[in-house]
Amino acid sequence: MNVNQQPPMASPYGQPQPGYSQPSYAPLGGGYPGPYGPYSGPATAYQPGAPQGSARGPPPVSTNQAYSQYAQGDIQNGPPPMDHSMAQPAQRPPVCQPYSHGAMNLSGPHPSYPQQYGVQPSMQQMTNQMSGMQVGSGPLTSAGPGYAPPPSSEPPISAAYSAAAPPSYTQAPHPVSGAPSQPPPPSEPAAPQPYYDGPPPSQQPPFPSSAPPPSQPFPSSSPYSGPPLPANPGPLQSLDNSPSHLAPSPAQQTFPNSAPPPVSQALYSGPLPPPDLALSHLPCIPCPVPCRPAPRPTPLPPGPMQQPPQPGMHGGYPTQQNGAFGQPRGPQPGYAGPQYPGQQNYGAVPAPTPAPTQKRLDPDSIPSPIQVIEDDRANKSSEPFTTGVKGQTPPLVTTNFQVKDQGNASPRFVRCTAYNIPCTADMAKQSQVPLAAVIKPLAMLPPDETRPYMVDHGEAGPIRCNRCKAYMCPYMQFIEGGRRFQCGFCSCVTDVPPHYFQHLDHTGKRVDCCDRPELSLGSYEFVATVDYCKNNKLPQPPSFIFFIDVSYNAVKSGMVNIVCQELKTLLDYLPRENPEADSVVRVGFVTYNKVLHFYNVKSSLAQPQMMVVSDVSDMFLPLLDGFLVNVNDSRMVIESLLDQIPEMFADTRETETVFGPVIQAGLEALKAADCAGKLFLFHSSLPIAEAPGKLKNREDKKLVGTDKEKSLFQPQSGFYSNLSKECVAQGCCVDLFLFPNQYVDVATLGVVPVSTGGSVYKYTYFQAEMDRERFLNDLRRDVQKPMGFDAVMRVRTSTGIRATDFFGSFFMSNTTDVELAGLDCDKTVTVEFRHDDKLSEDTGALMQCAVLYTSCSGQRRLRVHNMAVNCCSQLADLYRNCETDTIINFFSKYAYRSLLNTPTKTVRDTLVNQCAQILACYRKNCASPSSAGQLILPECMKLLPVYLNCVLKSDVLQPGADVSVDDRAYLRQLLSCMDVSESHVFFYPRLLPLVKLDGGSLPMAVRNSEERLSKGGVYLLETGLYLFLWVGANAQQELLSNIFGTPTFSQIDPNMTSLPELDNPFSQRLREIIDSFRSQRSRYMKLMVVKQEDKAELIFKHFLCEDKSASGGASYVDFLCHMHKEIRQLLS
Amino acid sequence: MATFPEFIAQNEERDGVRFSWNVWPSSRLEATRMVVPVASLFTPLKERPDLPPIQYEPVLCSRVTCRAVLNPLCQVDYRAKLWACNFCYQRNQFPPTYAGISDVNQPAELLPQFSTIEYVVQRGPLMPLVFLYVVDTCMEDEDLQALKESLQMSLSLLPPTALVGLITFGRMIQVHELGCEGISKSYVFRGTKDLNAKQLQEMLGLTKPTAAQAGRGPQAPQAPLSNRFLQPVQKIDMNLTDLLGELQRDPWPVTQGKRPLRSLGSAMSIAVGLLECTFPNTGARIMTFIGGPATQGPGMVVGDELKAPIRSWHDIEKDNAKFMKKGTKHYEALASRASTNGHIIDIYACALDQTGLLEMKCCSNHTGGYMVMADSFTTSLFKQTFQRVFTKDVSGAFKMAFAGTLEIKTSREIKISGAIGPCVSLNAKGPCVSENEIGTGGTSQWKICGLDHNTTLAVYFEVVNQHNAPIPQGGRGAVQYVTQYQHSSGQKRIRVTTTARNWADAGTQIQTIAASFDQEASAILMARLAVYRAETEEGPDVLRWLDRQLIRLFMFHLRRSPFLQVFNNSPDESSYYRHQFMRQDLTQSLIMIQPILYAYSFNGPPEPVLLDSSSILPDRILLMDTFFQILIYHGETVSQWRKAGYQELPEYENFRHLLQAPVDDAQEILHSRFPMPRYIDTEHGGSQARFLLSKVNPSQTHNNMYAWGQESGAPILTDDVSLQVFMDHLKKLAVSSAA
């Protein structure tokens, strides 16, 4: 959809939705706050904001609170109430300060506040002006004008953003707002007020001192602003786009004009401030537009823009759908909310008036992920998704739907970035839309879908194309009466073996077509023959070996005890294919510190025997018989062992550990047993004992942010990559559970797990009572989950495209075969395709992913997934059939991998660039003509900016000060094998308001922004790794009683890890929801209760990804403005 | 005065010393002409139940270079309370404790009958005995079972305070931690690697007791004298018994055509290392039980391919034994480490094929350890020999002693050339060390890590007195043997033997000297020398040297003995025989060289007969004792009678008695000998009769059987010359070659 950035920014503010009266602010503020979060001060600031948002009336209160919180710092500018003017002046200073601080992270936050405040005022002013001016564009202008003038350069910047963004959205917003909740109502007046109220106070404090500082900030933060503004583009643009949503040159003015500045500053600072220079700058750019103070007047133009929105609003939602069809028109004239409206935009572009009233970029007016998700859910979850039609875009990952396999692989197995791919490489290059498939070969299916059928083609093995070796699939064309078939991939003709012959019916299909899964389904399995086995020998059942660190730290944290206790029962749940039968997986046990202790648990022994190998420099397996045993045979001995391990090492004083030899030992064991298998390592510390693979502590925070940052992600030595090569050759998959108290060098320790298809789990500062559940659930799942061993995956494609790049946890010794020592049901491999020839629209493109693996019962199998997509010669078709979630999945994996070799900043820039190009290409080639100031997004990708921003803001790409190198390395590796659904929630967490929990459905999520939080509410946030239960300070007593069993906010124990089991429907339902969330993810999410204004809230706020982040990540609004600017640059 | 034979016997009885000459030629020149050097066979721990140990320490000569012990040969001035050292003539004050000394109140060490006396050192802690079992698990279940039983049995023979340890090995080496509750622990090492003591110490997590404790002195004794791997028998008796009971055959698969991988070299290295860092300079036995050759890692003697047989003498001569040198080097290094710390290495090799004793011999030879060779752990040869290791004397103490050192002091006219026996040099230079080395020379002190009542060293001397500096008439040369050792009770003891012999001028008293010649001792001394040279030099040269040196009956048999002849013996067997020869006392050594042959018949009481083929008669039962074998041979007729079962008939009871007589005699020998001999009961034409036939003098062969009397004896199919021919040739030589 298109988001036209129109001046109307103002509108947004006004419209803020229900919850957030101030949403507009909030967003901004939110963004900042997050970051600031750390500081108490900031936090409060937010709150105030929030409160304000919630109730305009309340503002005062909030303000008070805010103050109080701020109290410290902020001088209470009692003044808050003060006039804007007043405030402004004050504000500026503060702003400045912030910046100065800005240098420091902390300062960052402050600024934010002030900014916010400032903003608010500015907003107000703006709004006023805007409204007046309207600046729909006004905002832009406003930014420019309003902000610009007033504030110093900085502000302008921010303003610019706000302004810019708003405009476009604003319009939309109006509509949106209107449509949804409080449309227009928020009318300017209302909104403003709150703002004023709230903001002023807070702002003031900061400002006071800041006055002088401002200048400083400007330089730094606003470099752009300064230049840009002047530069002009602003003006030009603005001129061009009269409506140009971007705020006019305010910036320039701002600089000059001190007076206005305050406000503007505030605004700008808010957005731009601290964080990303880049981003912030960007905003500045927009400023140019705003520059024109004049713009304000222009607002009108924007107005028009806005108008469209309105229309959009009406049809808004629908439009979206429409949008899908034809971008051009539908689009929303709208602005984000607009999106919908956007569609109309094209058409309606002019319409805009409504917006004018409110000038700011209303967060509600920009594309809302929640809206998109809800719409998709509403439209697509009712009917089963049938895969028979080529090139269909499946429902979103957030939608519950049933799949009927009719010839293409279910989206649960394969998701593509685009289902209609360009015919030529040129087109693909032009669009910059990545062509990739995210494949989860062994994905678990819901109970109501059948797992892939097993096909046995007899002793000769699966039937394959003679040339390209593609496996029999629905795309093989039978000819000559069924005696031969033509390969859909390479067109080669192959004889049908006699035992497979079947006659064709009048349509040329085999008559047994429907009886054979391989001829009618997208996913199925073949029984592999001995030719497909290593050394031409049928495989042995796999083995699981448990390696338990028994060094001091591991024992002390309680880990050893927990693992040993758990294993006693867990061993009964080893994976098996027939639930009736016992698992054939054999198990072995090793404990280690700086030496390894192997255990002989042969069933004939009365007691286990421990064999210590202290010669770790040259690892070997000290025993053969009795190491790997069948659980049932040796149950007594194993239990005795697991009972004794904790006792034996209870008094250990050994602190050093080894790591390399541990894996080597497992490898040797599997070699000796001649089987594949999985090693479970429970490890606590950096392996510094003298042994191969010894590591040193190289954590150096100083490198973060420099060009050398990448070295932190690279393994310390080549030892582990060599080792993983050997592991893969043997089919030895390594799963690593880390319990570190300090740096353990995840980047290096993770090499083997990542290359062998294993997983890394990390429990930092593991405490038995707090983390036990999480760890045990992870372990249980990890042990029980279905998986394949010693797997090789090969992706074949039809002529014209080719798999060129792969992402995930695996090893590749050549360019085509993905080797996975282990492949479990959660592991995803992302494959990128490139053209090597022209494709035809008639035939489309085919892809076949074949995975050869050994099942947990020791059977060799081939799982085949087929996928056909359309090809297009029109870019519009491409843009209509993309899946943003998948694109983001691909982009994030690509970016995270690039970190290894490229400076982080470059990676981020590249990402932004590519997205800008994608969107610019769309704008240029597919969107209906409209003013350049309009941001038009394809329907399918209207969430691209928000998601991309989330990727850019992630801890990996933009770490906060408290994010350790290990955490980043961990997340980096984690993401590499995430499927789309996981990556989606990982980047854009799900935030549920816990209101009425009746019925089977979930409450509708809200957007991840602080301003959406109501102080009186309780929210559940799911990030894919954690669950947060945020409790507002004013939450209703009844609600609290229902959830916690206590009516008082202060009595809630923030350390609880599970909710009390209360006998009321609300509590039950809530726990059900939590359980169901947990069951959907491959990792157990620990529940953390966050009380508003509690310290822990900072962590929580970190996940409010539409807000500005503490680490400097831009808010959604700001980022959207930035994207717009980038796009415009590309277009111009 | 008694005759020389009496004198010799008396001396041997009292002091355990036999000299080749009992009157010494008084100058170097004369001594050299005597061909057989002045030398002695000395049995340091000659069993002397009548000799009570003295509970104080010896009085030493105050001269630093001398330090000889006060002895009955010293001149004492009772009034001045002085004594003169008879080696360096230093005059010494008696220590204060001897204040009451007088003509009539003499300390024991001054009484002539105490020329050999044993002191008990009171200082220092009682050291525990340490027994470390090193057990091969690559063997047939039956063997392993027998071995396990023997080992379990041995636990009951150890004193309760003795420390025991267990190392098992196959492809891997396991050092078992003893006395742990519940889970049994062991440290595992791969057998392809040699670890030095320091590495081993780290890997086993042992802290070195010496460094820390030695500094603190008095506290040292308090330190626990055990560790996780070596624990008192009383404490871990049950545990170890169970552990042994659970011992399994090495589980690693052995494919067709391969030998099991046996990490013997590393296992021994680890055993040595373990003791090295836990009990240095303490008596300890490493008892190694092996069922085959080392096939991997350091010290391997053969590859694991069955198609490549283990080296034979032939290969060695052709320099075609590729593992031998390296292996030998490894074991020599081990032997040297062990002996430095006073540890004994025993080897019990039970296999049908060779096990690499040739390479490993130094481990036993240098440390005074036992070497036992048998076909299987199931044989009584092994079982009883092993049991006999733990025999006790009347006082209930083991007959073995540990960590001994032998120091020899001589009077000025004579110096020490060297010693041959189970000892290593301590490199103690001194005024009484000769420059001419014979055997292990260049020192006046040797370390004998393990010794028992039979352990006998040959010590060679050199008369250095110049011809022109005659020794006054009646002068005597004195030799003092000071043996310090750890008694099996843990006490440290010192046994001092002081002997003296008269000097005689060879020019004037040649008869006296000749009369004092001890033929048997000389023979053994020369034989030792010969064997020593055979070990260290090429075979034929030794025989030639021997032929030139001395020739008598013994030499004929010696030439034919397995000690010098390698024909028909594997390298391991040669090593084994030589090992035994080098440590046994004179009597036993004589038997080894010239087996004893007794004849039993109806013609009279049992009588010794010539070791000659003519002694093999059909109506005789022969009993041959070669030390290594006890063989009963039934002559052709006797054998037929026996087969006919006459002994069962009451009227032929005399025949039954005849049959029983040699068996009883054999049992007697079997019971007293260590190692237990192989007991063979055979008859005329039996395959085992070859043992007899190979020993007897081939006076009748297929070449001359018709020349000699037809009636008697049995022809021997050999090309060897008979004694007769040998002697004839010898006479010719003796007469003709003056030069």
C-alpha cells in the first residue's frame, strides 16, 4: 500500500486513538523512552506520556507523576502548564542537554524526554499551526515551520520526522482513526491539550539547563538538518510537493530562529536525538521539505492528501485488500492507516482535506502490523489453504489456517519471499526483491493435517530424472502413453521402469495419479535404499550422549542436579516413531570439568563405572562396551549413576573446563558405534583449561561499533570449524546448553552446534529456582522432538533459476549440498535463488527440496518438498505476490550473516538501501503517479518499513549498552535457523491487552508502543524468547485479584515465574493463553512480571519496537520518514 | 686349620660370600696371570635365622671418603676408646654410647662371629610396602579368570598395611581408583602415548608429596601414606576383590588376522610414573602380568598383523627386528626410572608365543624384579610361582626386601672392577673403584631394588698392588659389603659383611694360592661374565673368548647351555634363562649349567649319574633337574611296565615304590625352588624327552653309535661334539699353545 506522506502530519496527533490520546507523542516519546528506559527519569517520562495518552484529562496527573519521577532532574518546570512559548524556550535548553548527554547513553534518554516534551509543545504548536495551516503537510511544514523555526536545528530534525511522517500518515490517520476508534474526534483540540499538559512539565525540566547545549546537539545530531535544510531539497521538494508531506524546511528556520526552536527542538530531538545518527539525520533531510515555513500554509495541499485518507478510511480496510490487487489505485491514498487509504490515494490523492486539521504524523495513520495481521486472520483463516494453485500467496504466519496439500508444499514447510517471480534477472535486479524460500523440511504439522506419506519404490530406489536427478513429483510429465516421463526441472526424458508403469488417462495423467503421493502431493517421503546410505550400509539407530559439566560453577548453580534428576524421567521419552514401542535410541553419559569422565552403564553391572580421561590433548573413547546402552536394559545402572553424579561432584573445586575435547569424545563415541547421533552439552564457562580448543576471554566492548566489531562474531580459532567438519561427516549433531555467569564466547562455542544442525540454548546467570522450568522445558523438547540425522539437503530448481545461497545451521562442503548432522523439526534452511536464465510465464518456476536423512528409528529416508511459483514479466505482479514476513526473515538472516565480514554500520546501511530500492522501484514502476512527496507502499509490503526498523533495532545490529557480545552472538545464531513465524514474533513481538478473556479467541493485539499501554491495564508481551506480563500502575483491583490473587499493585511479586493458579475464569484463561503461546514456540518462554515504573520495565520497553529504543533505534514514525526520504532520493 | 673346602663352606654359610681365590696373589702382575680374577659371589641377604638384628646403628669411620663400618677386623684400643679403620687406617673415637666398652664388654660388631651383622635403623618412618598390579586384559577368558583368582588370592597374603594399586590394560590403560563408594572410578589413558611423570601427575590429579613435605621434615610422616590409587589392603580388600572380579576381557574387537592391541609399554610407563610421583625411594613392586607382546605404543615389540611374526634370533642377527631397538630403549628408560626410585618391576609373562621379554628384560634385571615365563596363567607353574613370591620366613616377614643398595669397601691393595647381577650402578666414585670395568663398574655402590635370600651378585676385583711394593707377610686384604635395604616390615636395615683374605706371593706360594682356588665359584663367576658379555656383545665372540679363558667341564656344558647358545631358543627364552642365571646363588647356578641327573632302578638306591647319553638306560628312571625343568624320564622297559599297569598289582609294590621315588624327590625340589620349575613326566620316546636328550653329553650319536658299546645308552641325534671330543681337542690346545 502506499503511504503518502503528507503534510497532514498534524492529524495524527489529534486523532490518537483511544488508548493513546497522545499516541502521537507517545510514539515519539515511546521511542525515546525505550532507550532511555534505563534511566529512571525517562521511564517516568514515558509514563506521563502514557497516561496522557490514555486520558487526556488525566494528563495533569501524569504530568505530575512525570515530574515526580523526573523530579530529580527535571526541574519541575512547573511551567509545564506554561505556554508553549514558555515551554519552548525552556525546552530547547533541555534538549540541548540531552544531546550533550547524548554522547553518553544516559544523556540520550534525557534528551528524549525533553524532546518529548518539547515535542509536545511543538506538537501543540504545530498542531495548532498545522491544524491551522494544516498543514497536513503542515506537519511537514510544521516540522519545518513549526518546528523548524522554533527549535534549533535539532528539533527541526526531529520535527522533520515527525512532521514528515505525520503528514502522510496523518491523513491516513484521520481516516483510520475515524474508521476505527476515535477517528476525528481526537480532533486537534483534544489532542493538543493533553499534549500540552503532559509534555510541558516534563520538558521543562530538561530544557532548563539545556539551552546552550542545544547548539551542540544540533551539530552532531542534526548534521543533516543543518545542511539539508538549507540545502534545500526541502524547499524544493516542498515546492514540488506542495502537499509534500515532508515537513518543509523548518529545520533551516529552526536553526535560525531561536524562538520557535524550543518546540521544534523538542520534537526533533525526540525523534532524532540520540540514537542513530543516520536515522536522525535522515529525518533531517525530510526537514528540508519542511523547511519552508511557508509550507505551513501549504498544508492545504497536504490537506488534500489527507483527504484521500478519509476516503481511505472508509474503505480503508477493504482497500488493503484491494491494495493487494492493484496497488495503483487502491492505494490508499491513504496514508498508512493510510495504507488503506493509501490505495485510494492514488486515485484520490487530492482529496485530502480532512487531515489538515491535524497536522502531525499520526502513528495510527501509518501501516499497522496489527491491522494487517487481523485482516489476514479475518479473511483467510476460515477456509483451508489449498496448495494446488501455483503462485498463491499463503496466509500470514500469524493466521491460523488449515492446509490442504494439492501438489505444492504446505507453507508450513516452505515459504517464499515472492510467489510470482520476475522472468528475468534484470527485473529481479531492478526490483531488488530477494528471491528466497524459507524451508523447514521436517516441520511439525498440526494434528488435523496428515504428515507426509511414505512412498516405497522398491529395491531400485525412488524414481528420478536421469539427468538432474530430481525425484518423481507432480511436475513430471508422462508421455508416450506413460512409458516415459519428462522432467519438469530439466526437461530430460527418462524411461519409466516397468514396475512403475501405469497408463495415462485422456488428460495425459496417470490413472493412478491420485493413489500415489509422489504424483499428487507437494510433500512426501521416499524410503531410501542402501545406495543412499553412508558406506552403502544401512544405518544404525542414532545415539544420544549427554555431557554434563561438573565444574564448580555448574554444580553451584544447581544445573548438574537438575539435569541429572530430569534425565531419569526424560530418558523414557526419547524420540521414537511408533509410540507403542520403546525408542531404539541408545544413550551414553559423560561428565567433565577439565577432564572427562565416561561412564560404563552396561546392564550387567551392579554399579556404573567411571572412566576418567585426563589426556584431553588427544581425545579418545576409553570404553566400547557399555558406554552406549539401551535405556530399558540399563535402567537401574543409569538411575544409580544419575543419583550419584550430583553427590560425587558436590564438593568439587575445579573451576576450569574444556570444551573441544568434549565434542571430540562424543564424535569418537559415535564413530566407534558407527552411528549418527546427538550430543547434549551442558556447559557453564569459558573453556580455559589446557586442551585443544582452549579459548581466551576476548570480550572487548570497545570494539563494538567499530569496524572491528565483526571479529567479535568470528570464532577465535579454526579449531572448531575443523571439528564440526568431522562431526558432520559422522552425523554428530551437537546441542549446547550454556549456563554462563560471564563471557563464554558464544561466537566460538556455537560454531559446532551451528554447523551440525544443532541448537544453542543460553541461560545467563542460571538460578535453579528461577530458570529451572525454562531450561527443563527446553531440554524436554529438545530431547523429544522428532529429528533426522546425518541429513543431506539438496534444492533443485527448474531451468532459469538456481539456488545460490543458503542460511541456517548446517555445513556445506560444496555449493549445492546442505549437510546437516542433525535436522530437527524446528530447523529452517533459507535458500536464496538467482536467475541464470530467462523464465517463462507459461511454465513458472519449480523447486524441489529433497532431504535425505536417517530417522530416529534408524531408517534412511528422503523427504521431498515441491513448490511451484509463477513467473511474471510485470513488476506489478511481483509486488502483488510478495510476503513481507518472509522477506524480513531473509533479510535478517542475510544481515546477521554479513556481520561476520562487514562492519555493522555497513550492514545496516545495506539493508536500508535495499528496502528503499524495493520500495522505490515499486513507486516508480507500479504506483500510479502521484506527488513525489507521497510515500506509496505496495500492499504486500506496507509493513516492510516497520519490520525492517525492528531488524535494524535488534540487539544484534544495534546493541544497547547492556547487551553483551555473547547475547548478540547468541541471537545471531538463533535467528539463522528461525522460521518465518518465529522471526516475525522475534522482531515484532505480540502485545496483548488482557481485557476480556472470555471465549476461545485471543484479544486483539495492540501495536508495540508504549503509548498503547494503558496504565490501568495488564498486557502480555510475547517475544518468542520471553513472555512479559506488564502491569499498569493503575490496574484495576479486580483484574489484579483475578490474575495475582492480590488486589494491590504493590504486593505483586515481580520475581514470580509463573502465575498463581487461581480459580477464576480469567486466571484460567490467561494461563491457558500463556501455555498455548509456549507450545507454539520451539523454546520455552520464561514469564516475567513487569510492574509499571519498576526497574524491570526497561527490559520490557526494549521490546516495544515501534518506539524509539534506548540504544538509539528510531521509532517507527521516524524510520518511516527516513525511508521515505531514501526513496525519494532514489527516485529523484 | 680347616681345609679350604671347609673354609669356603664356612664362609659361605656365615657371610654368603665365595671368592674365586681364597688366598690372593699379592701383585697386579701375578693376579693377571691367574686368568681368573679375584672375585666373589655375594648373597647380601643370605638367610641367617640365627642372626638377630641389632637395634642400633653402625659406627662409621670418620673419614669422609671411607665411612667403613666398625667390624671385628678393626684394631681397638679399649683404653683410649679408639678404633682403627682397617680400610683407611683412620683412628676413630668411639661414640659416647660406647663408653662402657672394654676387653670383656665388647659390642657385637667386634665379635668375630659377627663378621656379618645386621643393624636396624631406628630413624625415619616405617615405610609401607607398595604392590602395584599391572594386569593385561587381552587374553582368553580362561586365562584371565585364572589370573584374577591368583590376584585375589594374593591380596590375602599381603600384610594389611601394604598399599596396593591396580592398573589394567588392553588397548587402553586404566588406572583404578580404589576405595570409592558406589561408582568405581578409573583413569583411562590411550596406549599409544608415553607420558612423563609430570604429565601423569597432572592427569591423575596427584600432588607430589615430596616437595612440600620434605621441606617440613617432621610432618612428612604424618602425611597420609596412600592416595586414591594406592590404598592399604585392609581398607580396600573387598573393593579390590570385586574390582578384580569384574575385570573383563578387553572389549575392543580384534579382527581376523590381527593381534589384540596391547598397550603394555605405556601401561608399564604409567605404573612407573605413578609410583615415581607418589612413593619415590620407597620399596615398591610393580607386578606386571602379561598375556602377550606389546603391540602398540611405546615399547611395542611386534605389530598387530598376525602375518608378521615376532622377531626371532634369526631376525635379530639379520637386523630385521624393526621394533626391537626402540622397544628396548623404552624399557631401559623405564628400568632406569624405576631403579632410581627403588621400585621393582616383576614380569609374569604367560603366553605360548614370545611376549617381548628380550626387550623388557632390563626392567627386571635392573630392578631386581622377577621374571617368570609360563605358557598360561592357568598352569601351576605360574600359580605356584606367584604364590611363592609371597612366602614368609619364620618371623612372618616376606622373604623379599626392597630398595637395597650395596656398597663395597676394600683395603688399599685391591679395587673394585664391577658387579654382575640384578643391580644398577649408583655411580659412586671413590678410592676403591678400579678403572678397569667388569660388568657394572665404575662405582662402589649399586642399587638392588629388589632382593631376596637368594639374590647373588658377582663382584669382581682387581689387585692393584704393584709388584715392587710387597705386602708384609701375614697381611690381609679386606672387603666390606654394606647392604642397606628396606625390610618387608618397613624397617630400614643395614647388613654389614666384612671379610678378609691373606695375601700370598705368587712366586713363592703358588701352591697355596692354587689350593685356595674355588672351582665352583670361579666357574660361576666366569659364567656370569660370559653371559654378561653374551648379553652385551655378539655371541660367537663370547664363545671364542670363553674358550681362550678357561676350560673345564663346566665350560663344556656352559657352551651348550641356553645362556650362551641361542639356537633352539627364542630371544625371550634366552632372556629368561639369563635373567635367572644372573641372580641365583652358586648352587642353583651350578644346576643351571650342569643339570643334575639321578638314576632310579632296582639295582640300588638312587644315584647321581653322568649327564651323558650313556646314562639313559631302559630299566632306569631318570630324574633331571635343570633348574628350569624337573624331568622324570622312564626308560623304555620301565615305561612298558608302567603302561602295563604293574604298579597297580599288589605283588609289584616295589615297582610302585620305584615309580614313586623320583616323584617324591621332584616334589621336594618343586617346593623349594623359585621360580617354580616346569615339571615334566615323560618316558622313552616321549616327545618331552627332548628336554633330557638336549642336555646330556652326546657321547653316542647317530654318527658313532656303532663305535661305542651297542648295549648301553641312547643315541642322540645331534651334530654337537661330545665331551670326549671336546676334551681331546682341549688337551691338544692346552699343550700346544703356550703362547
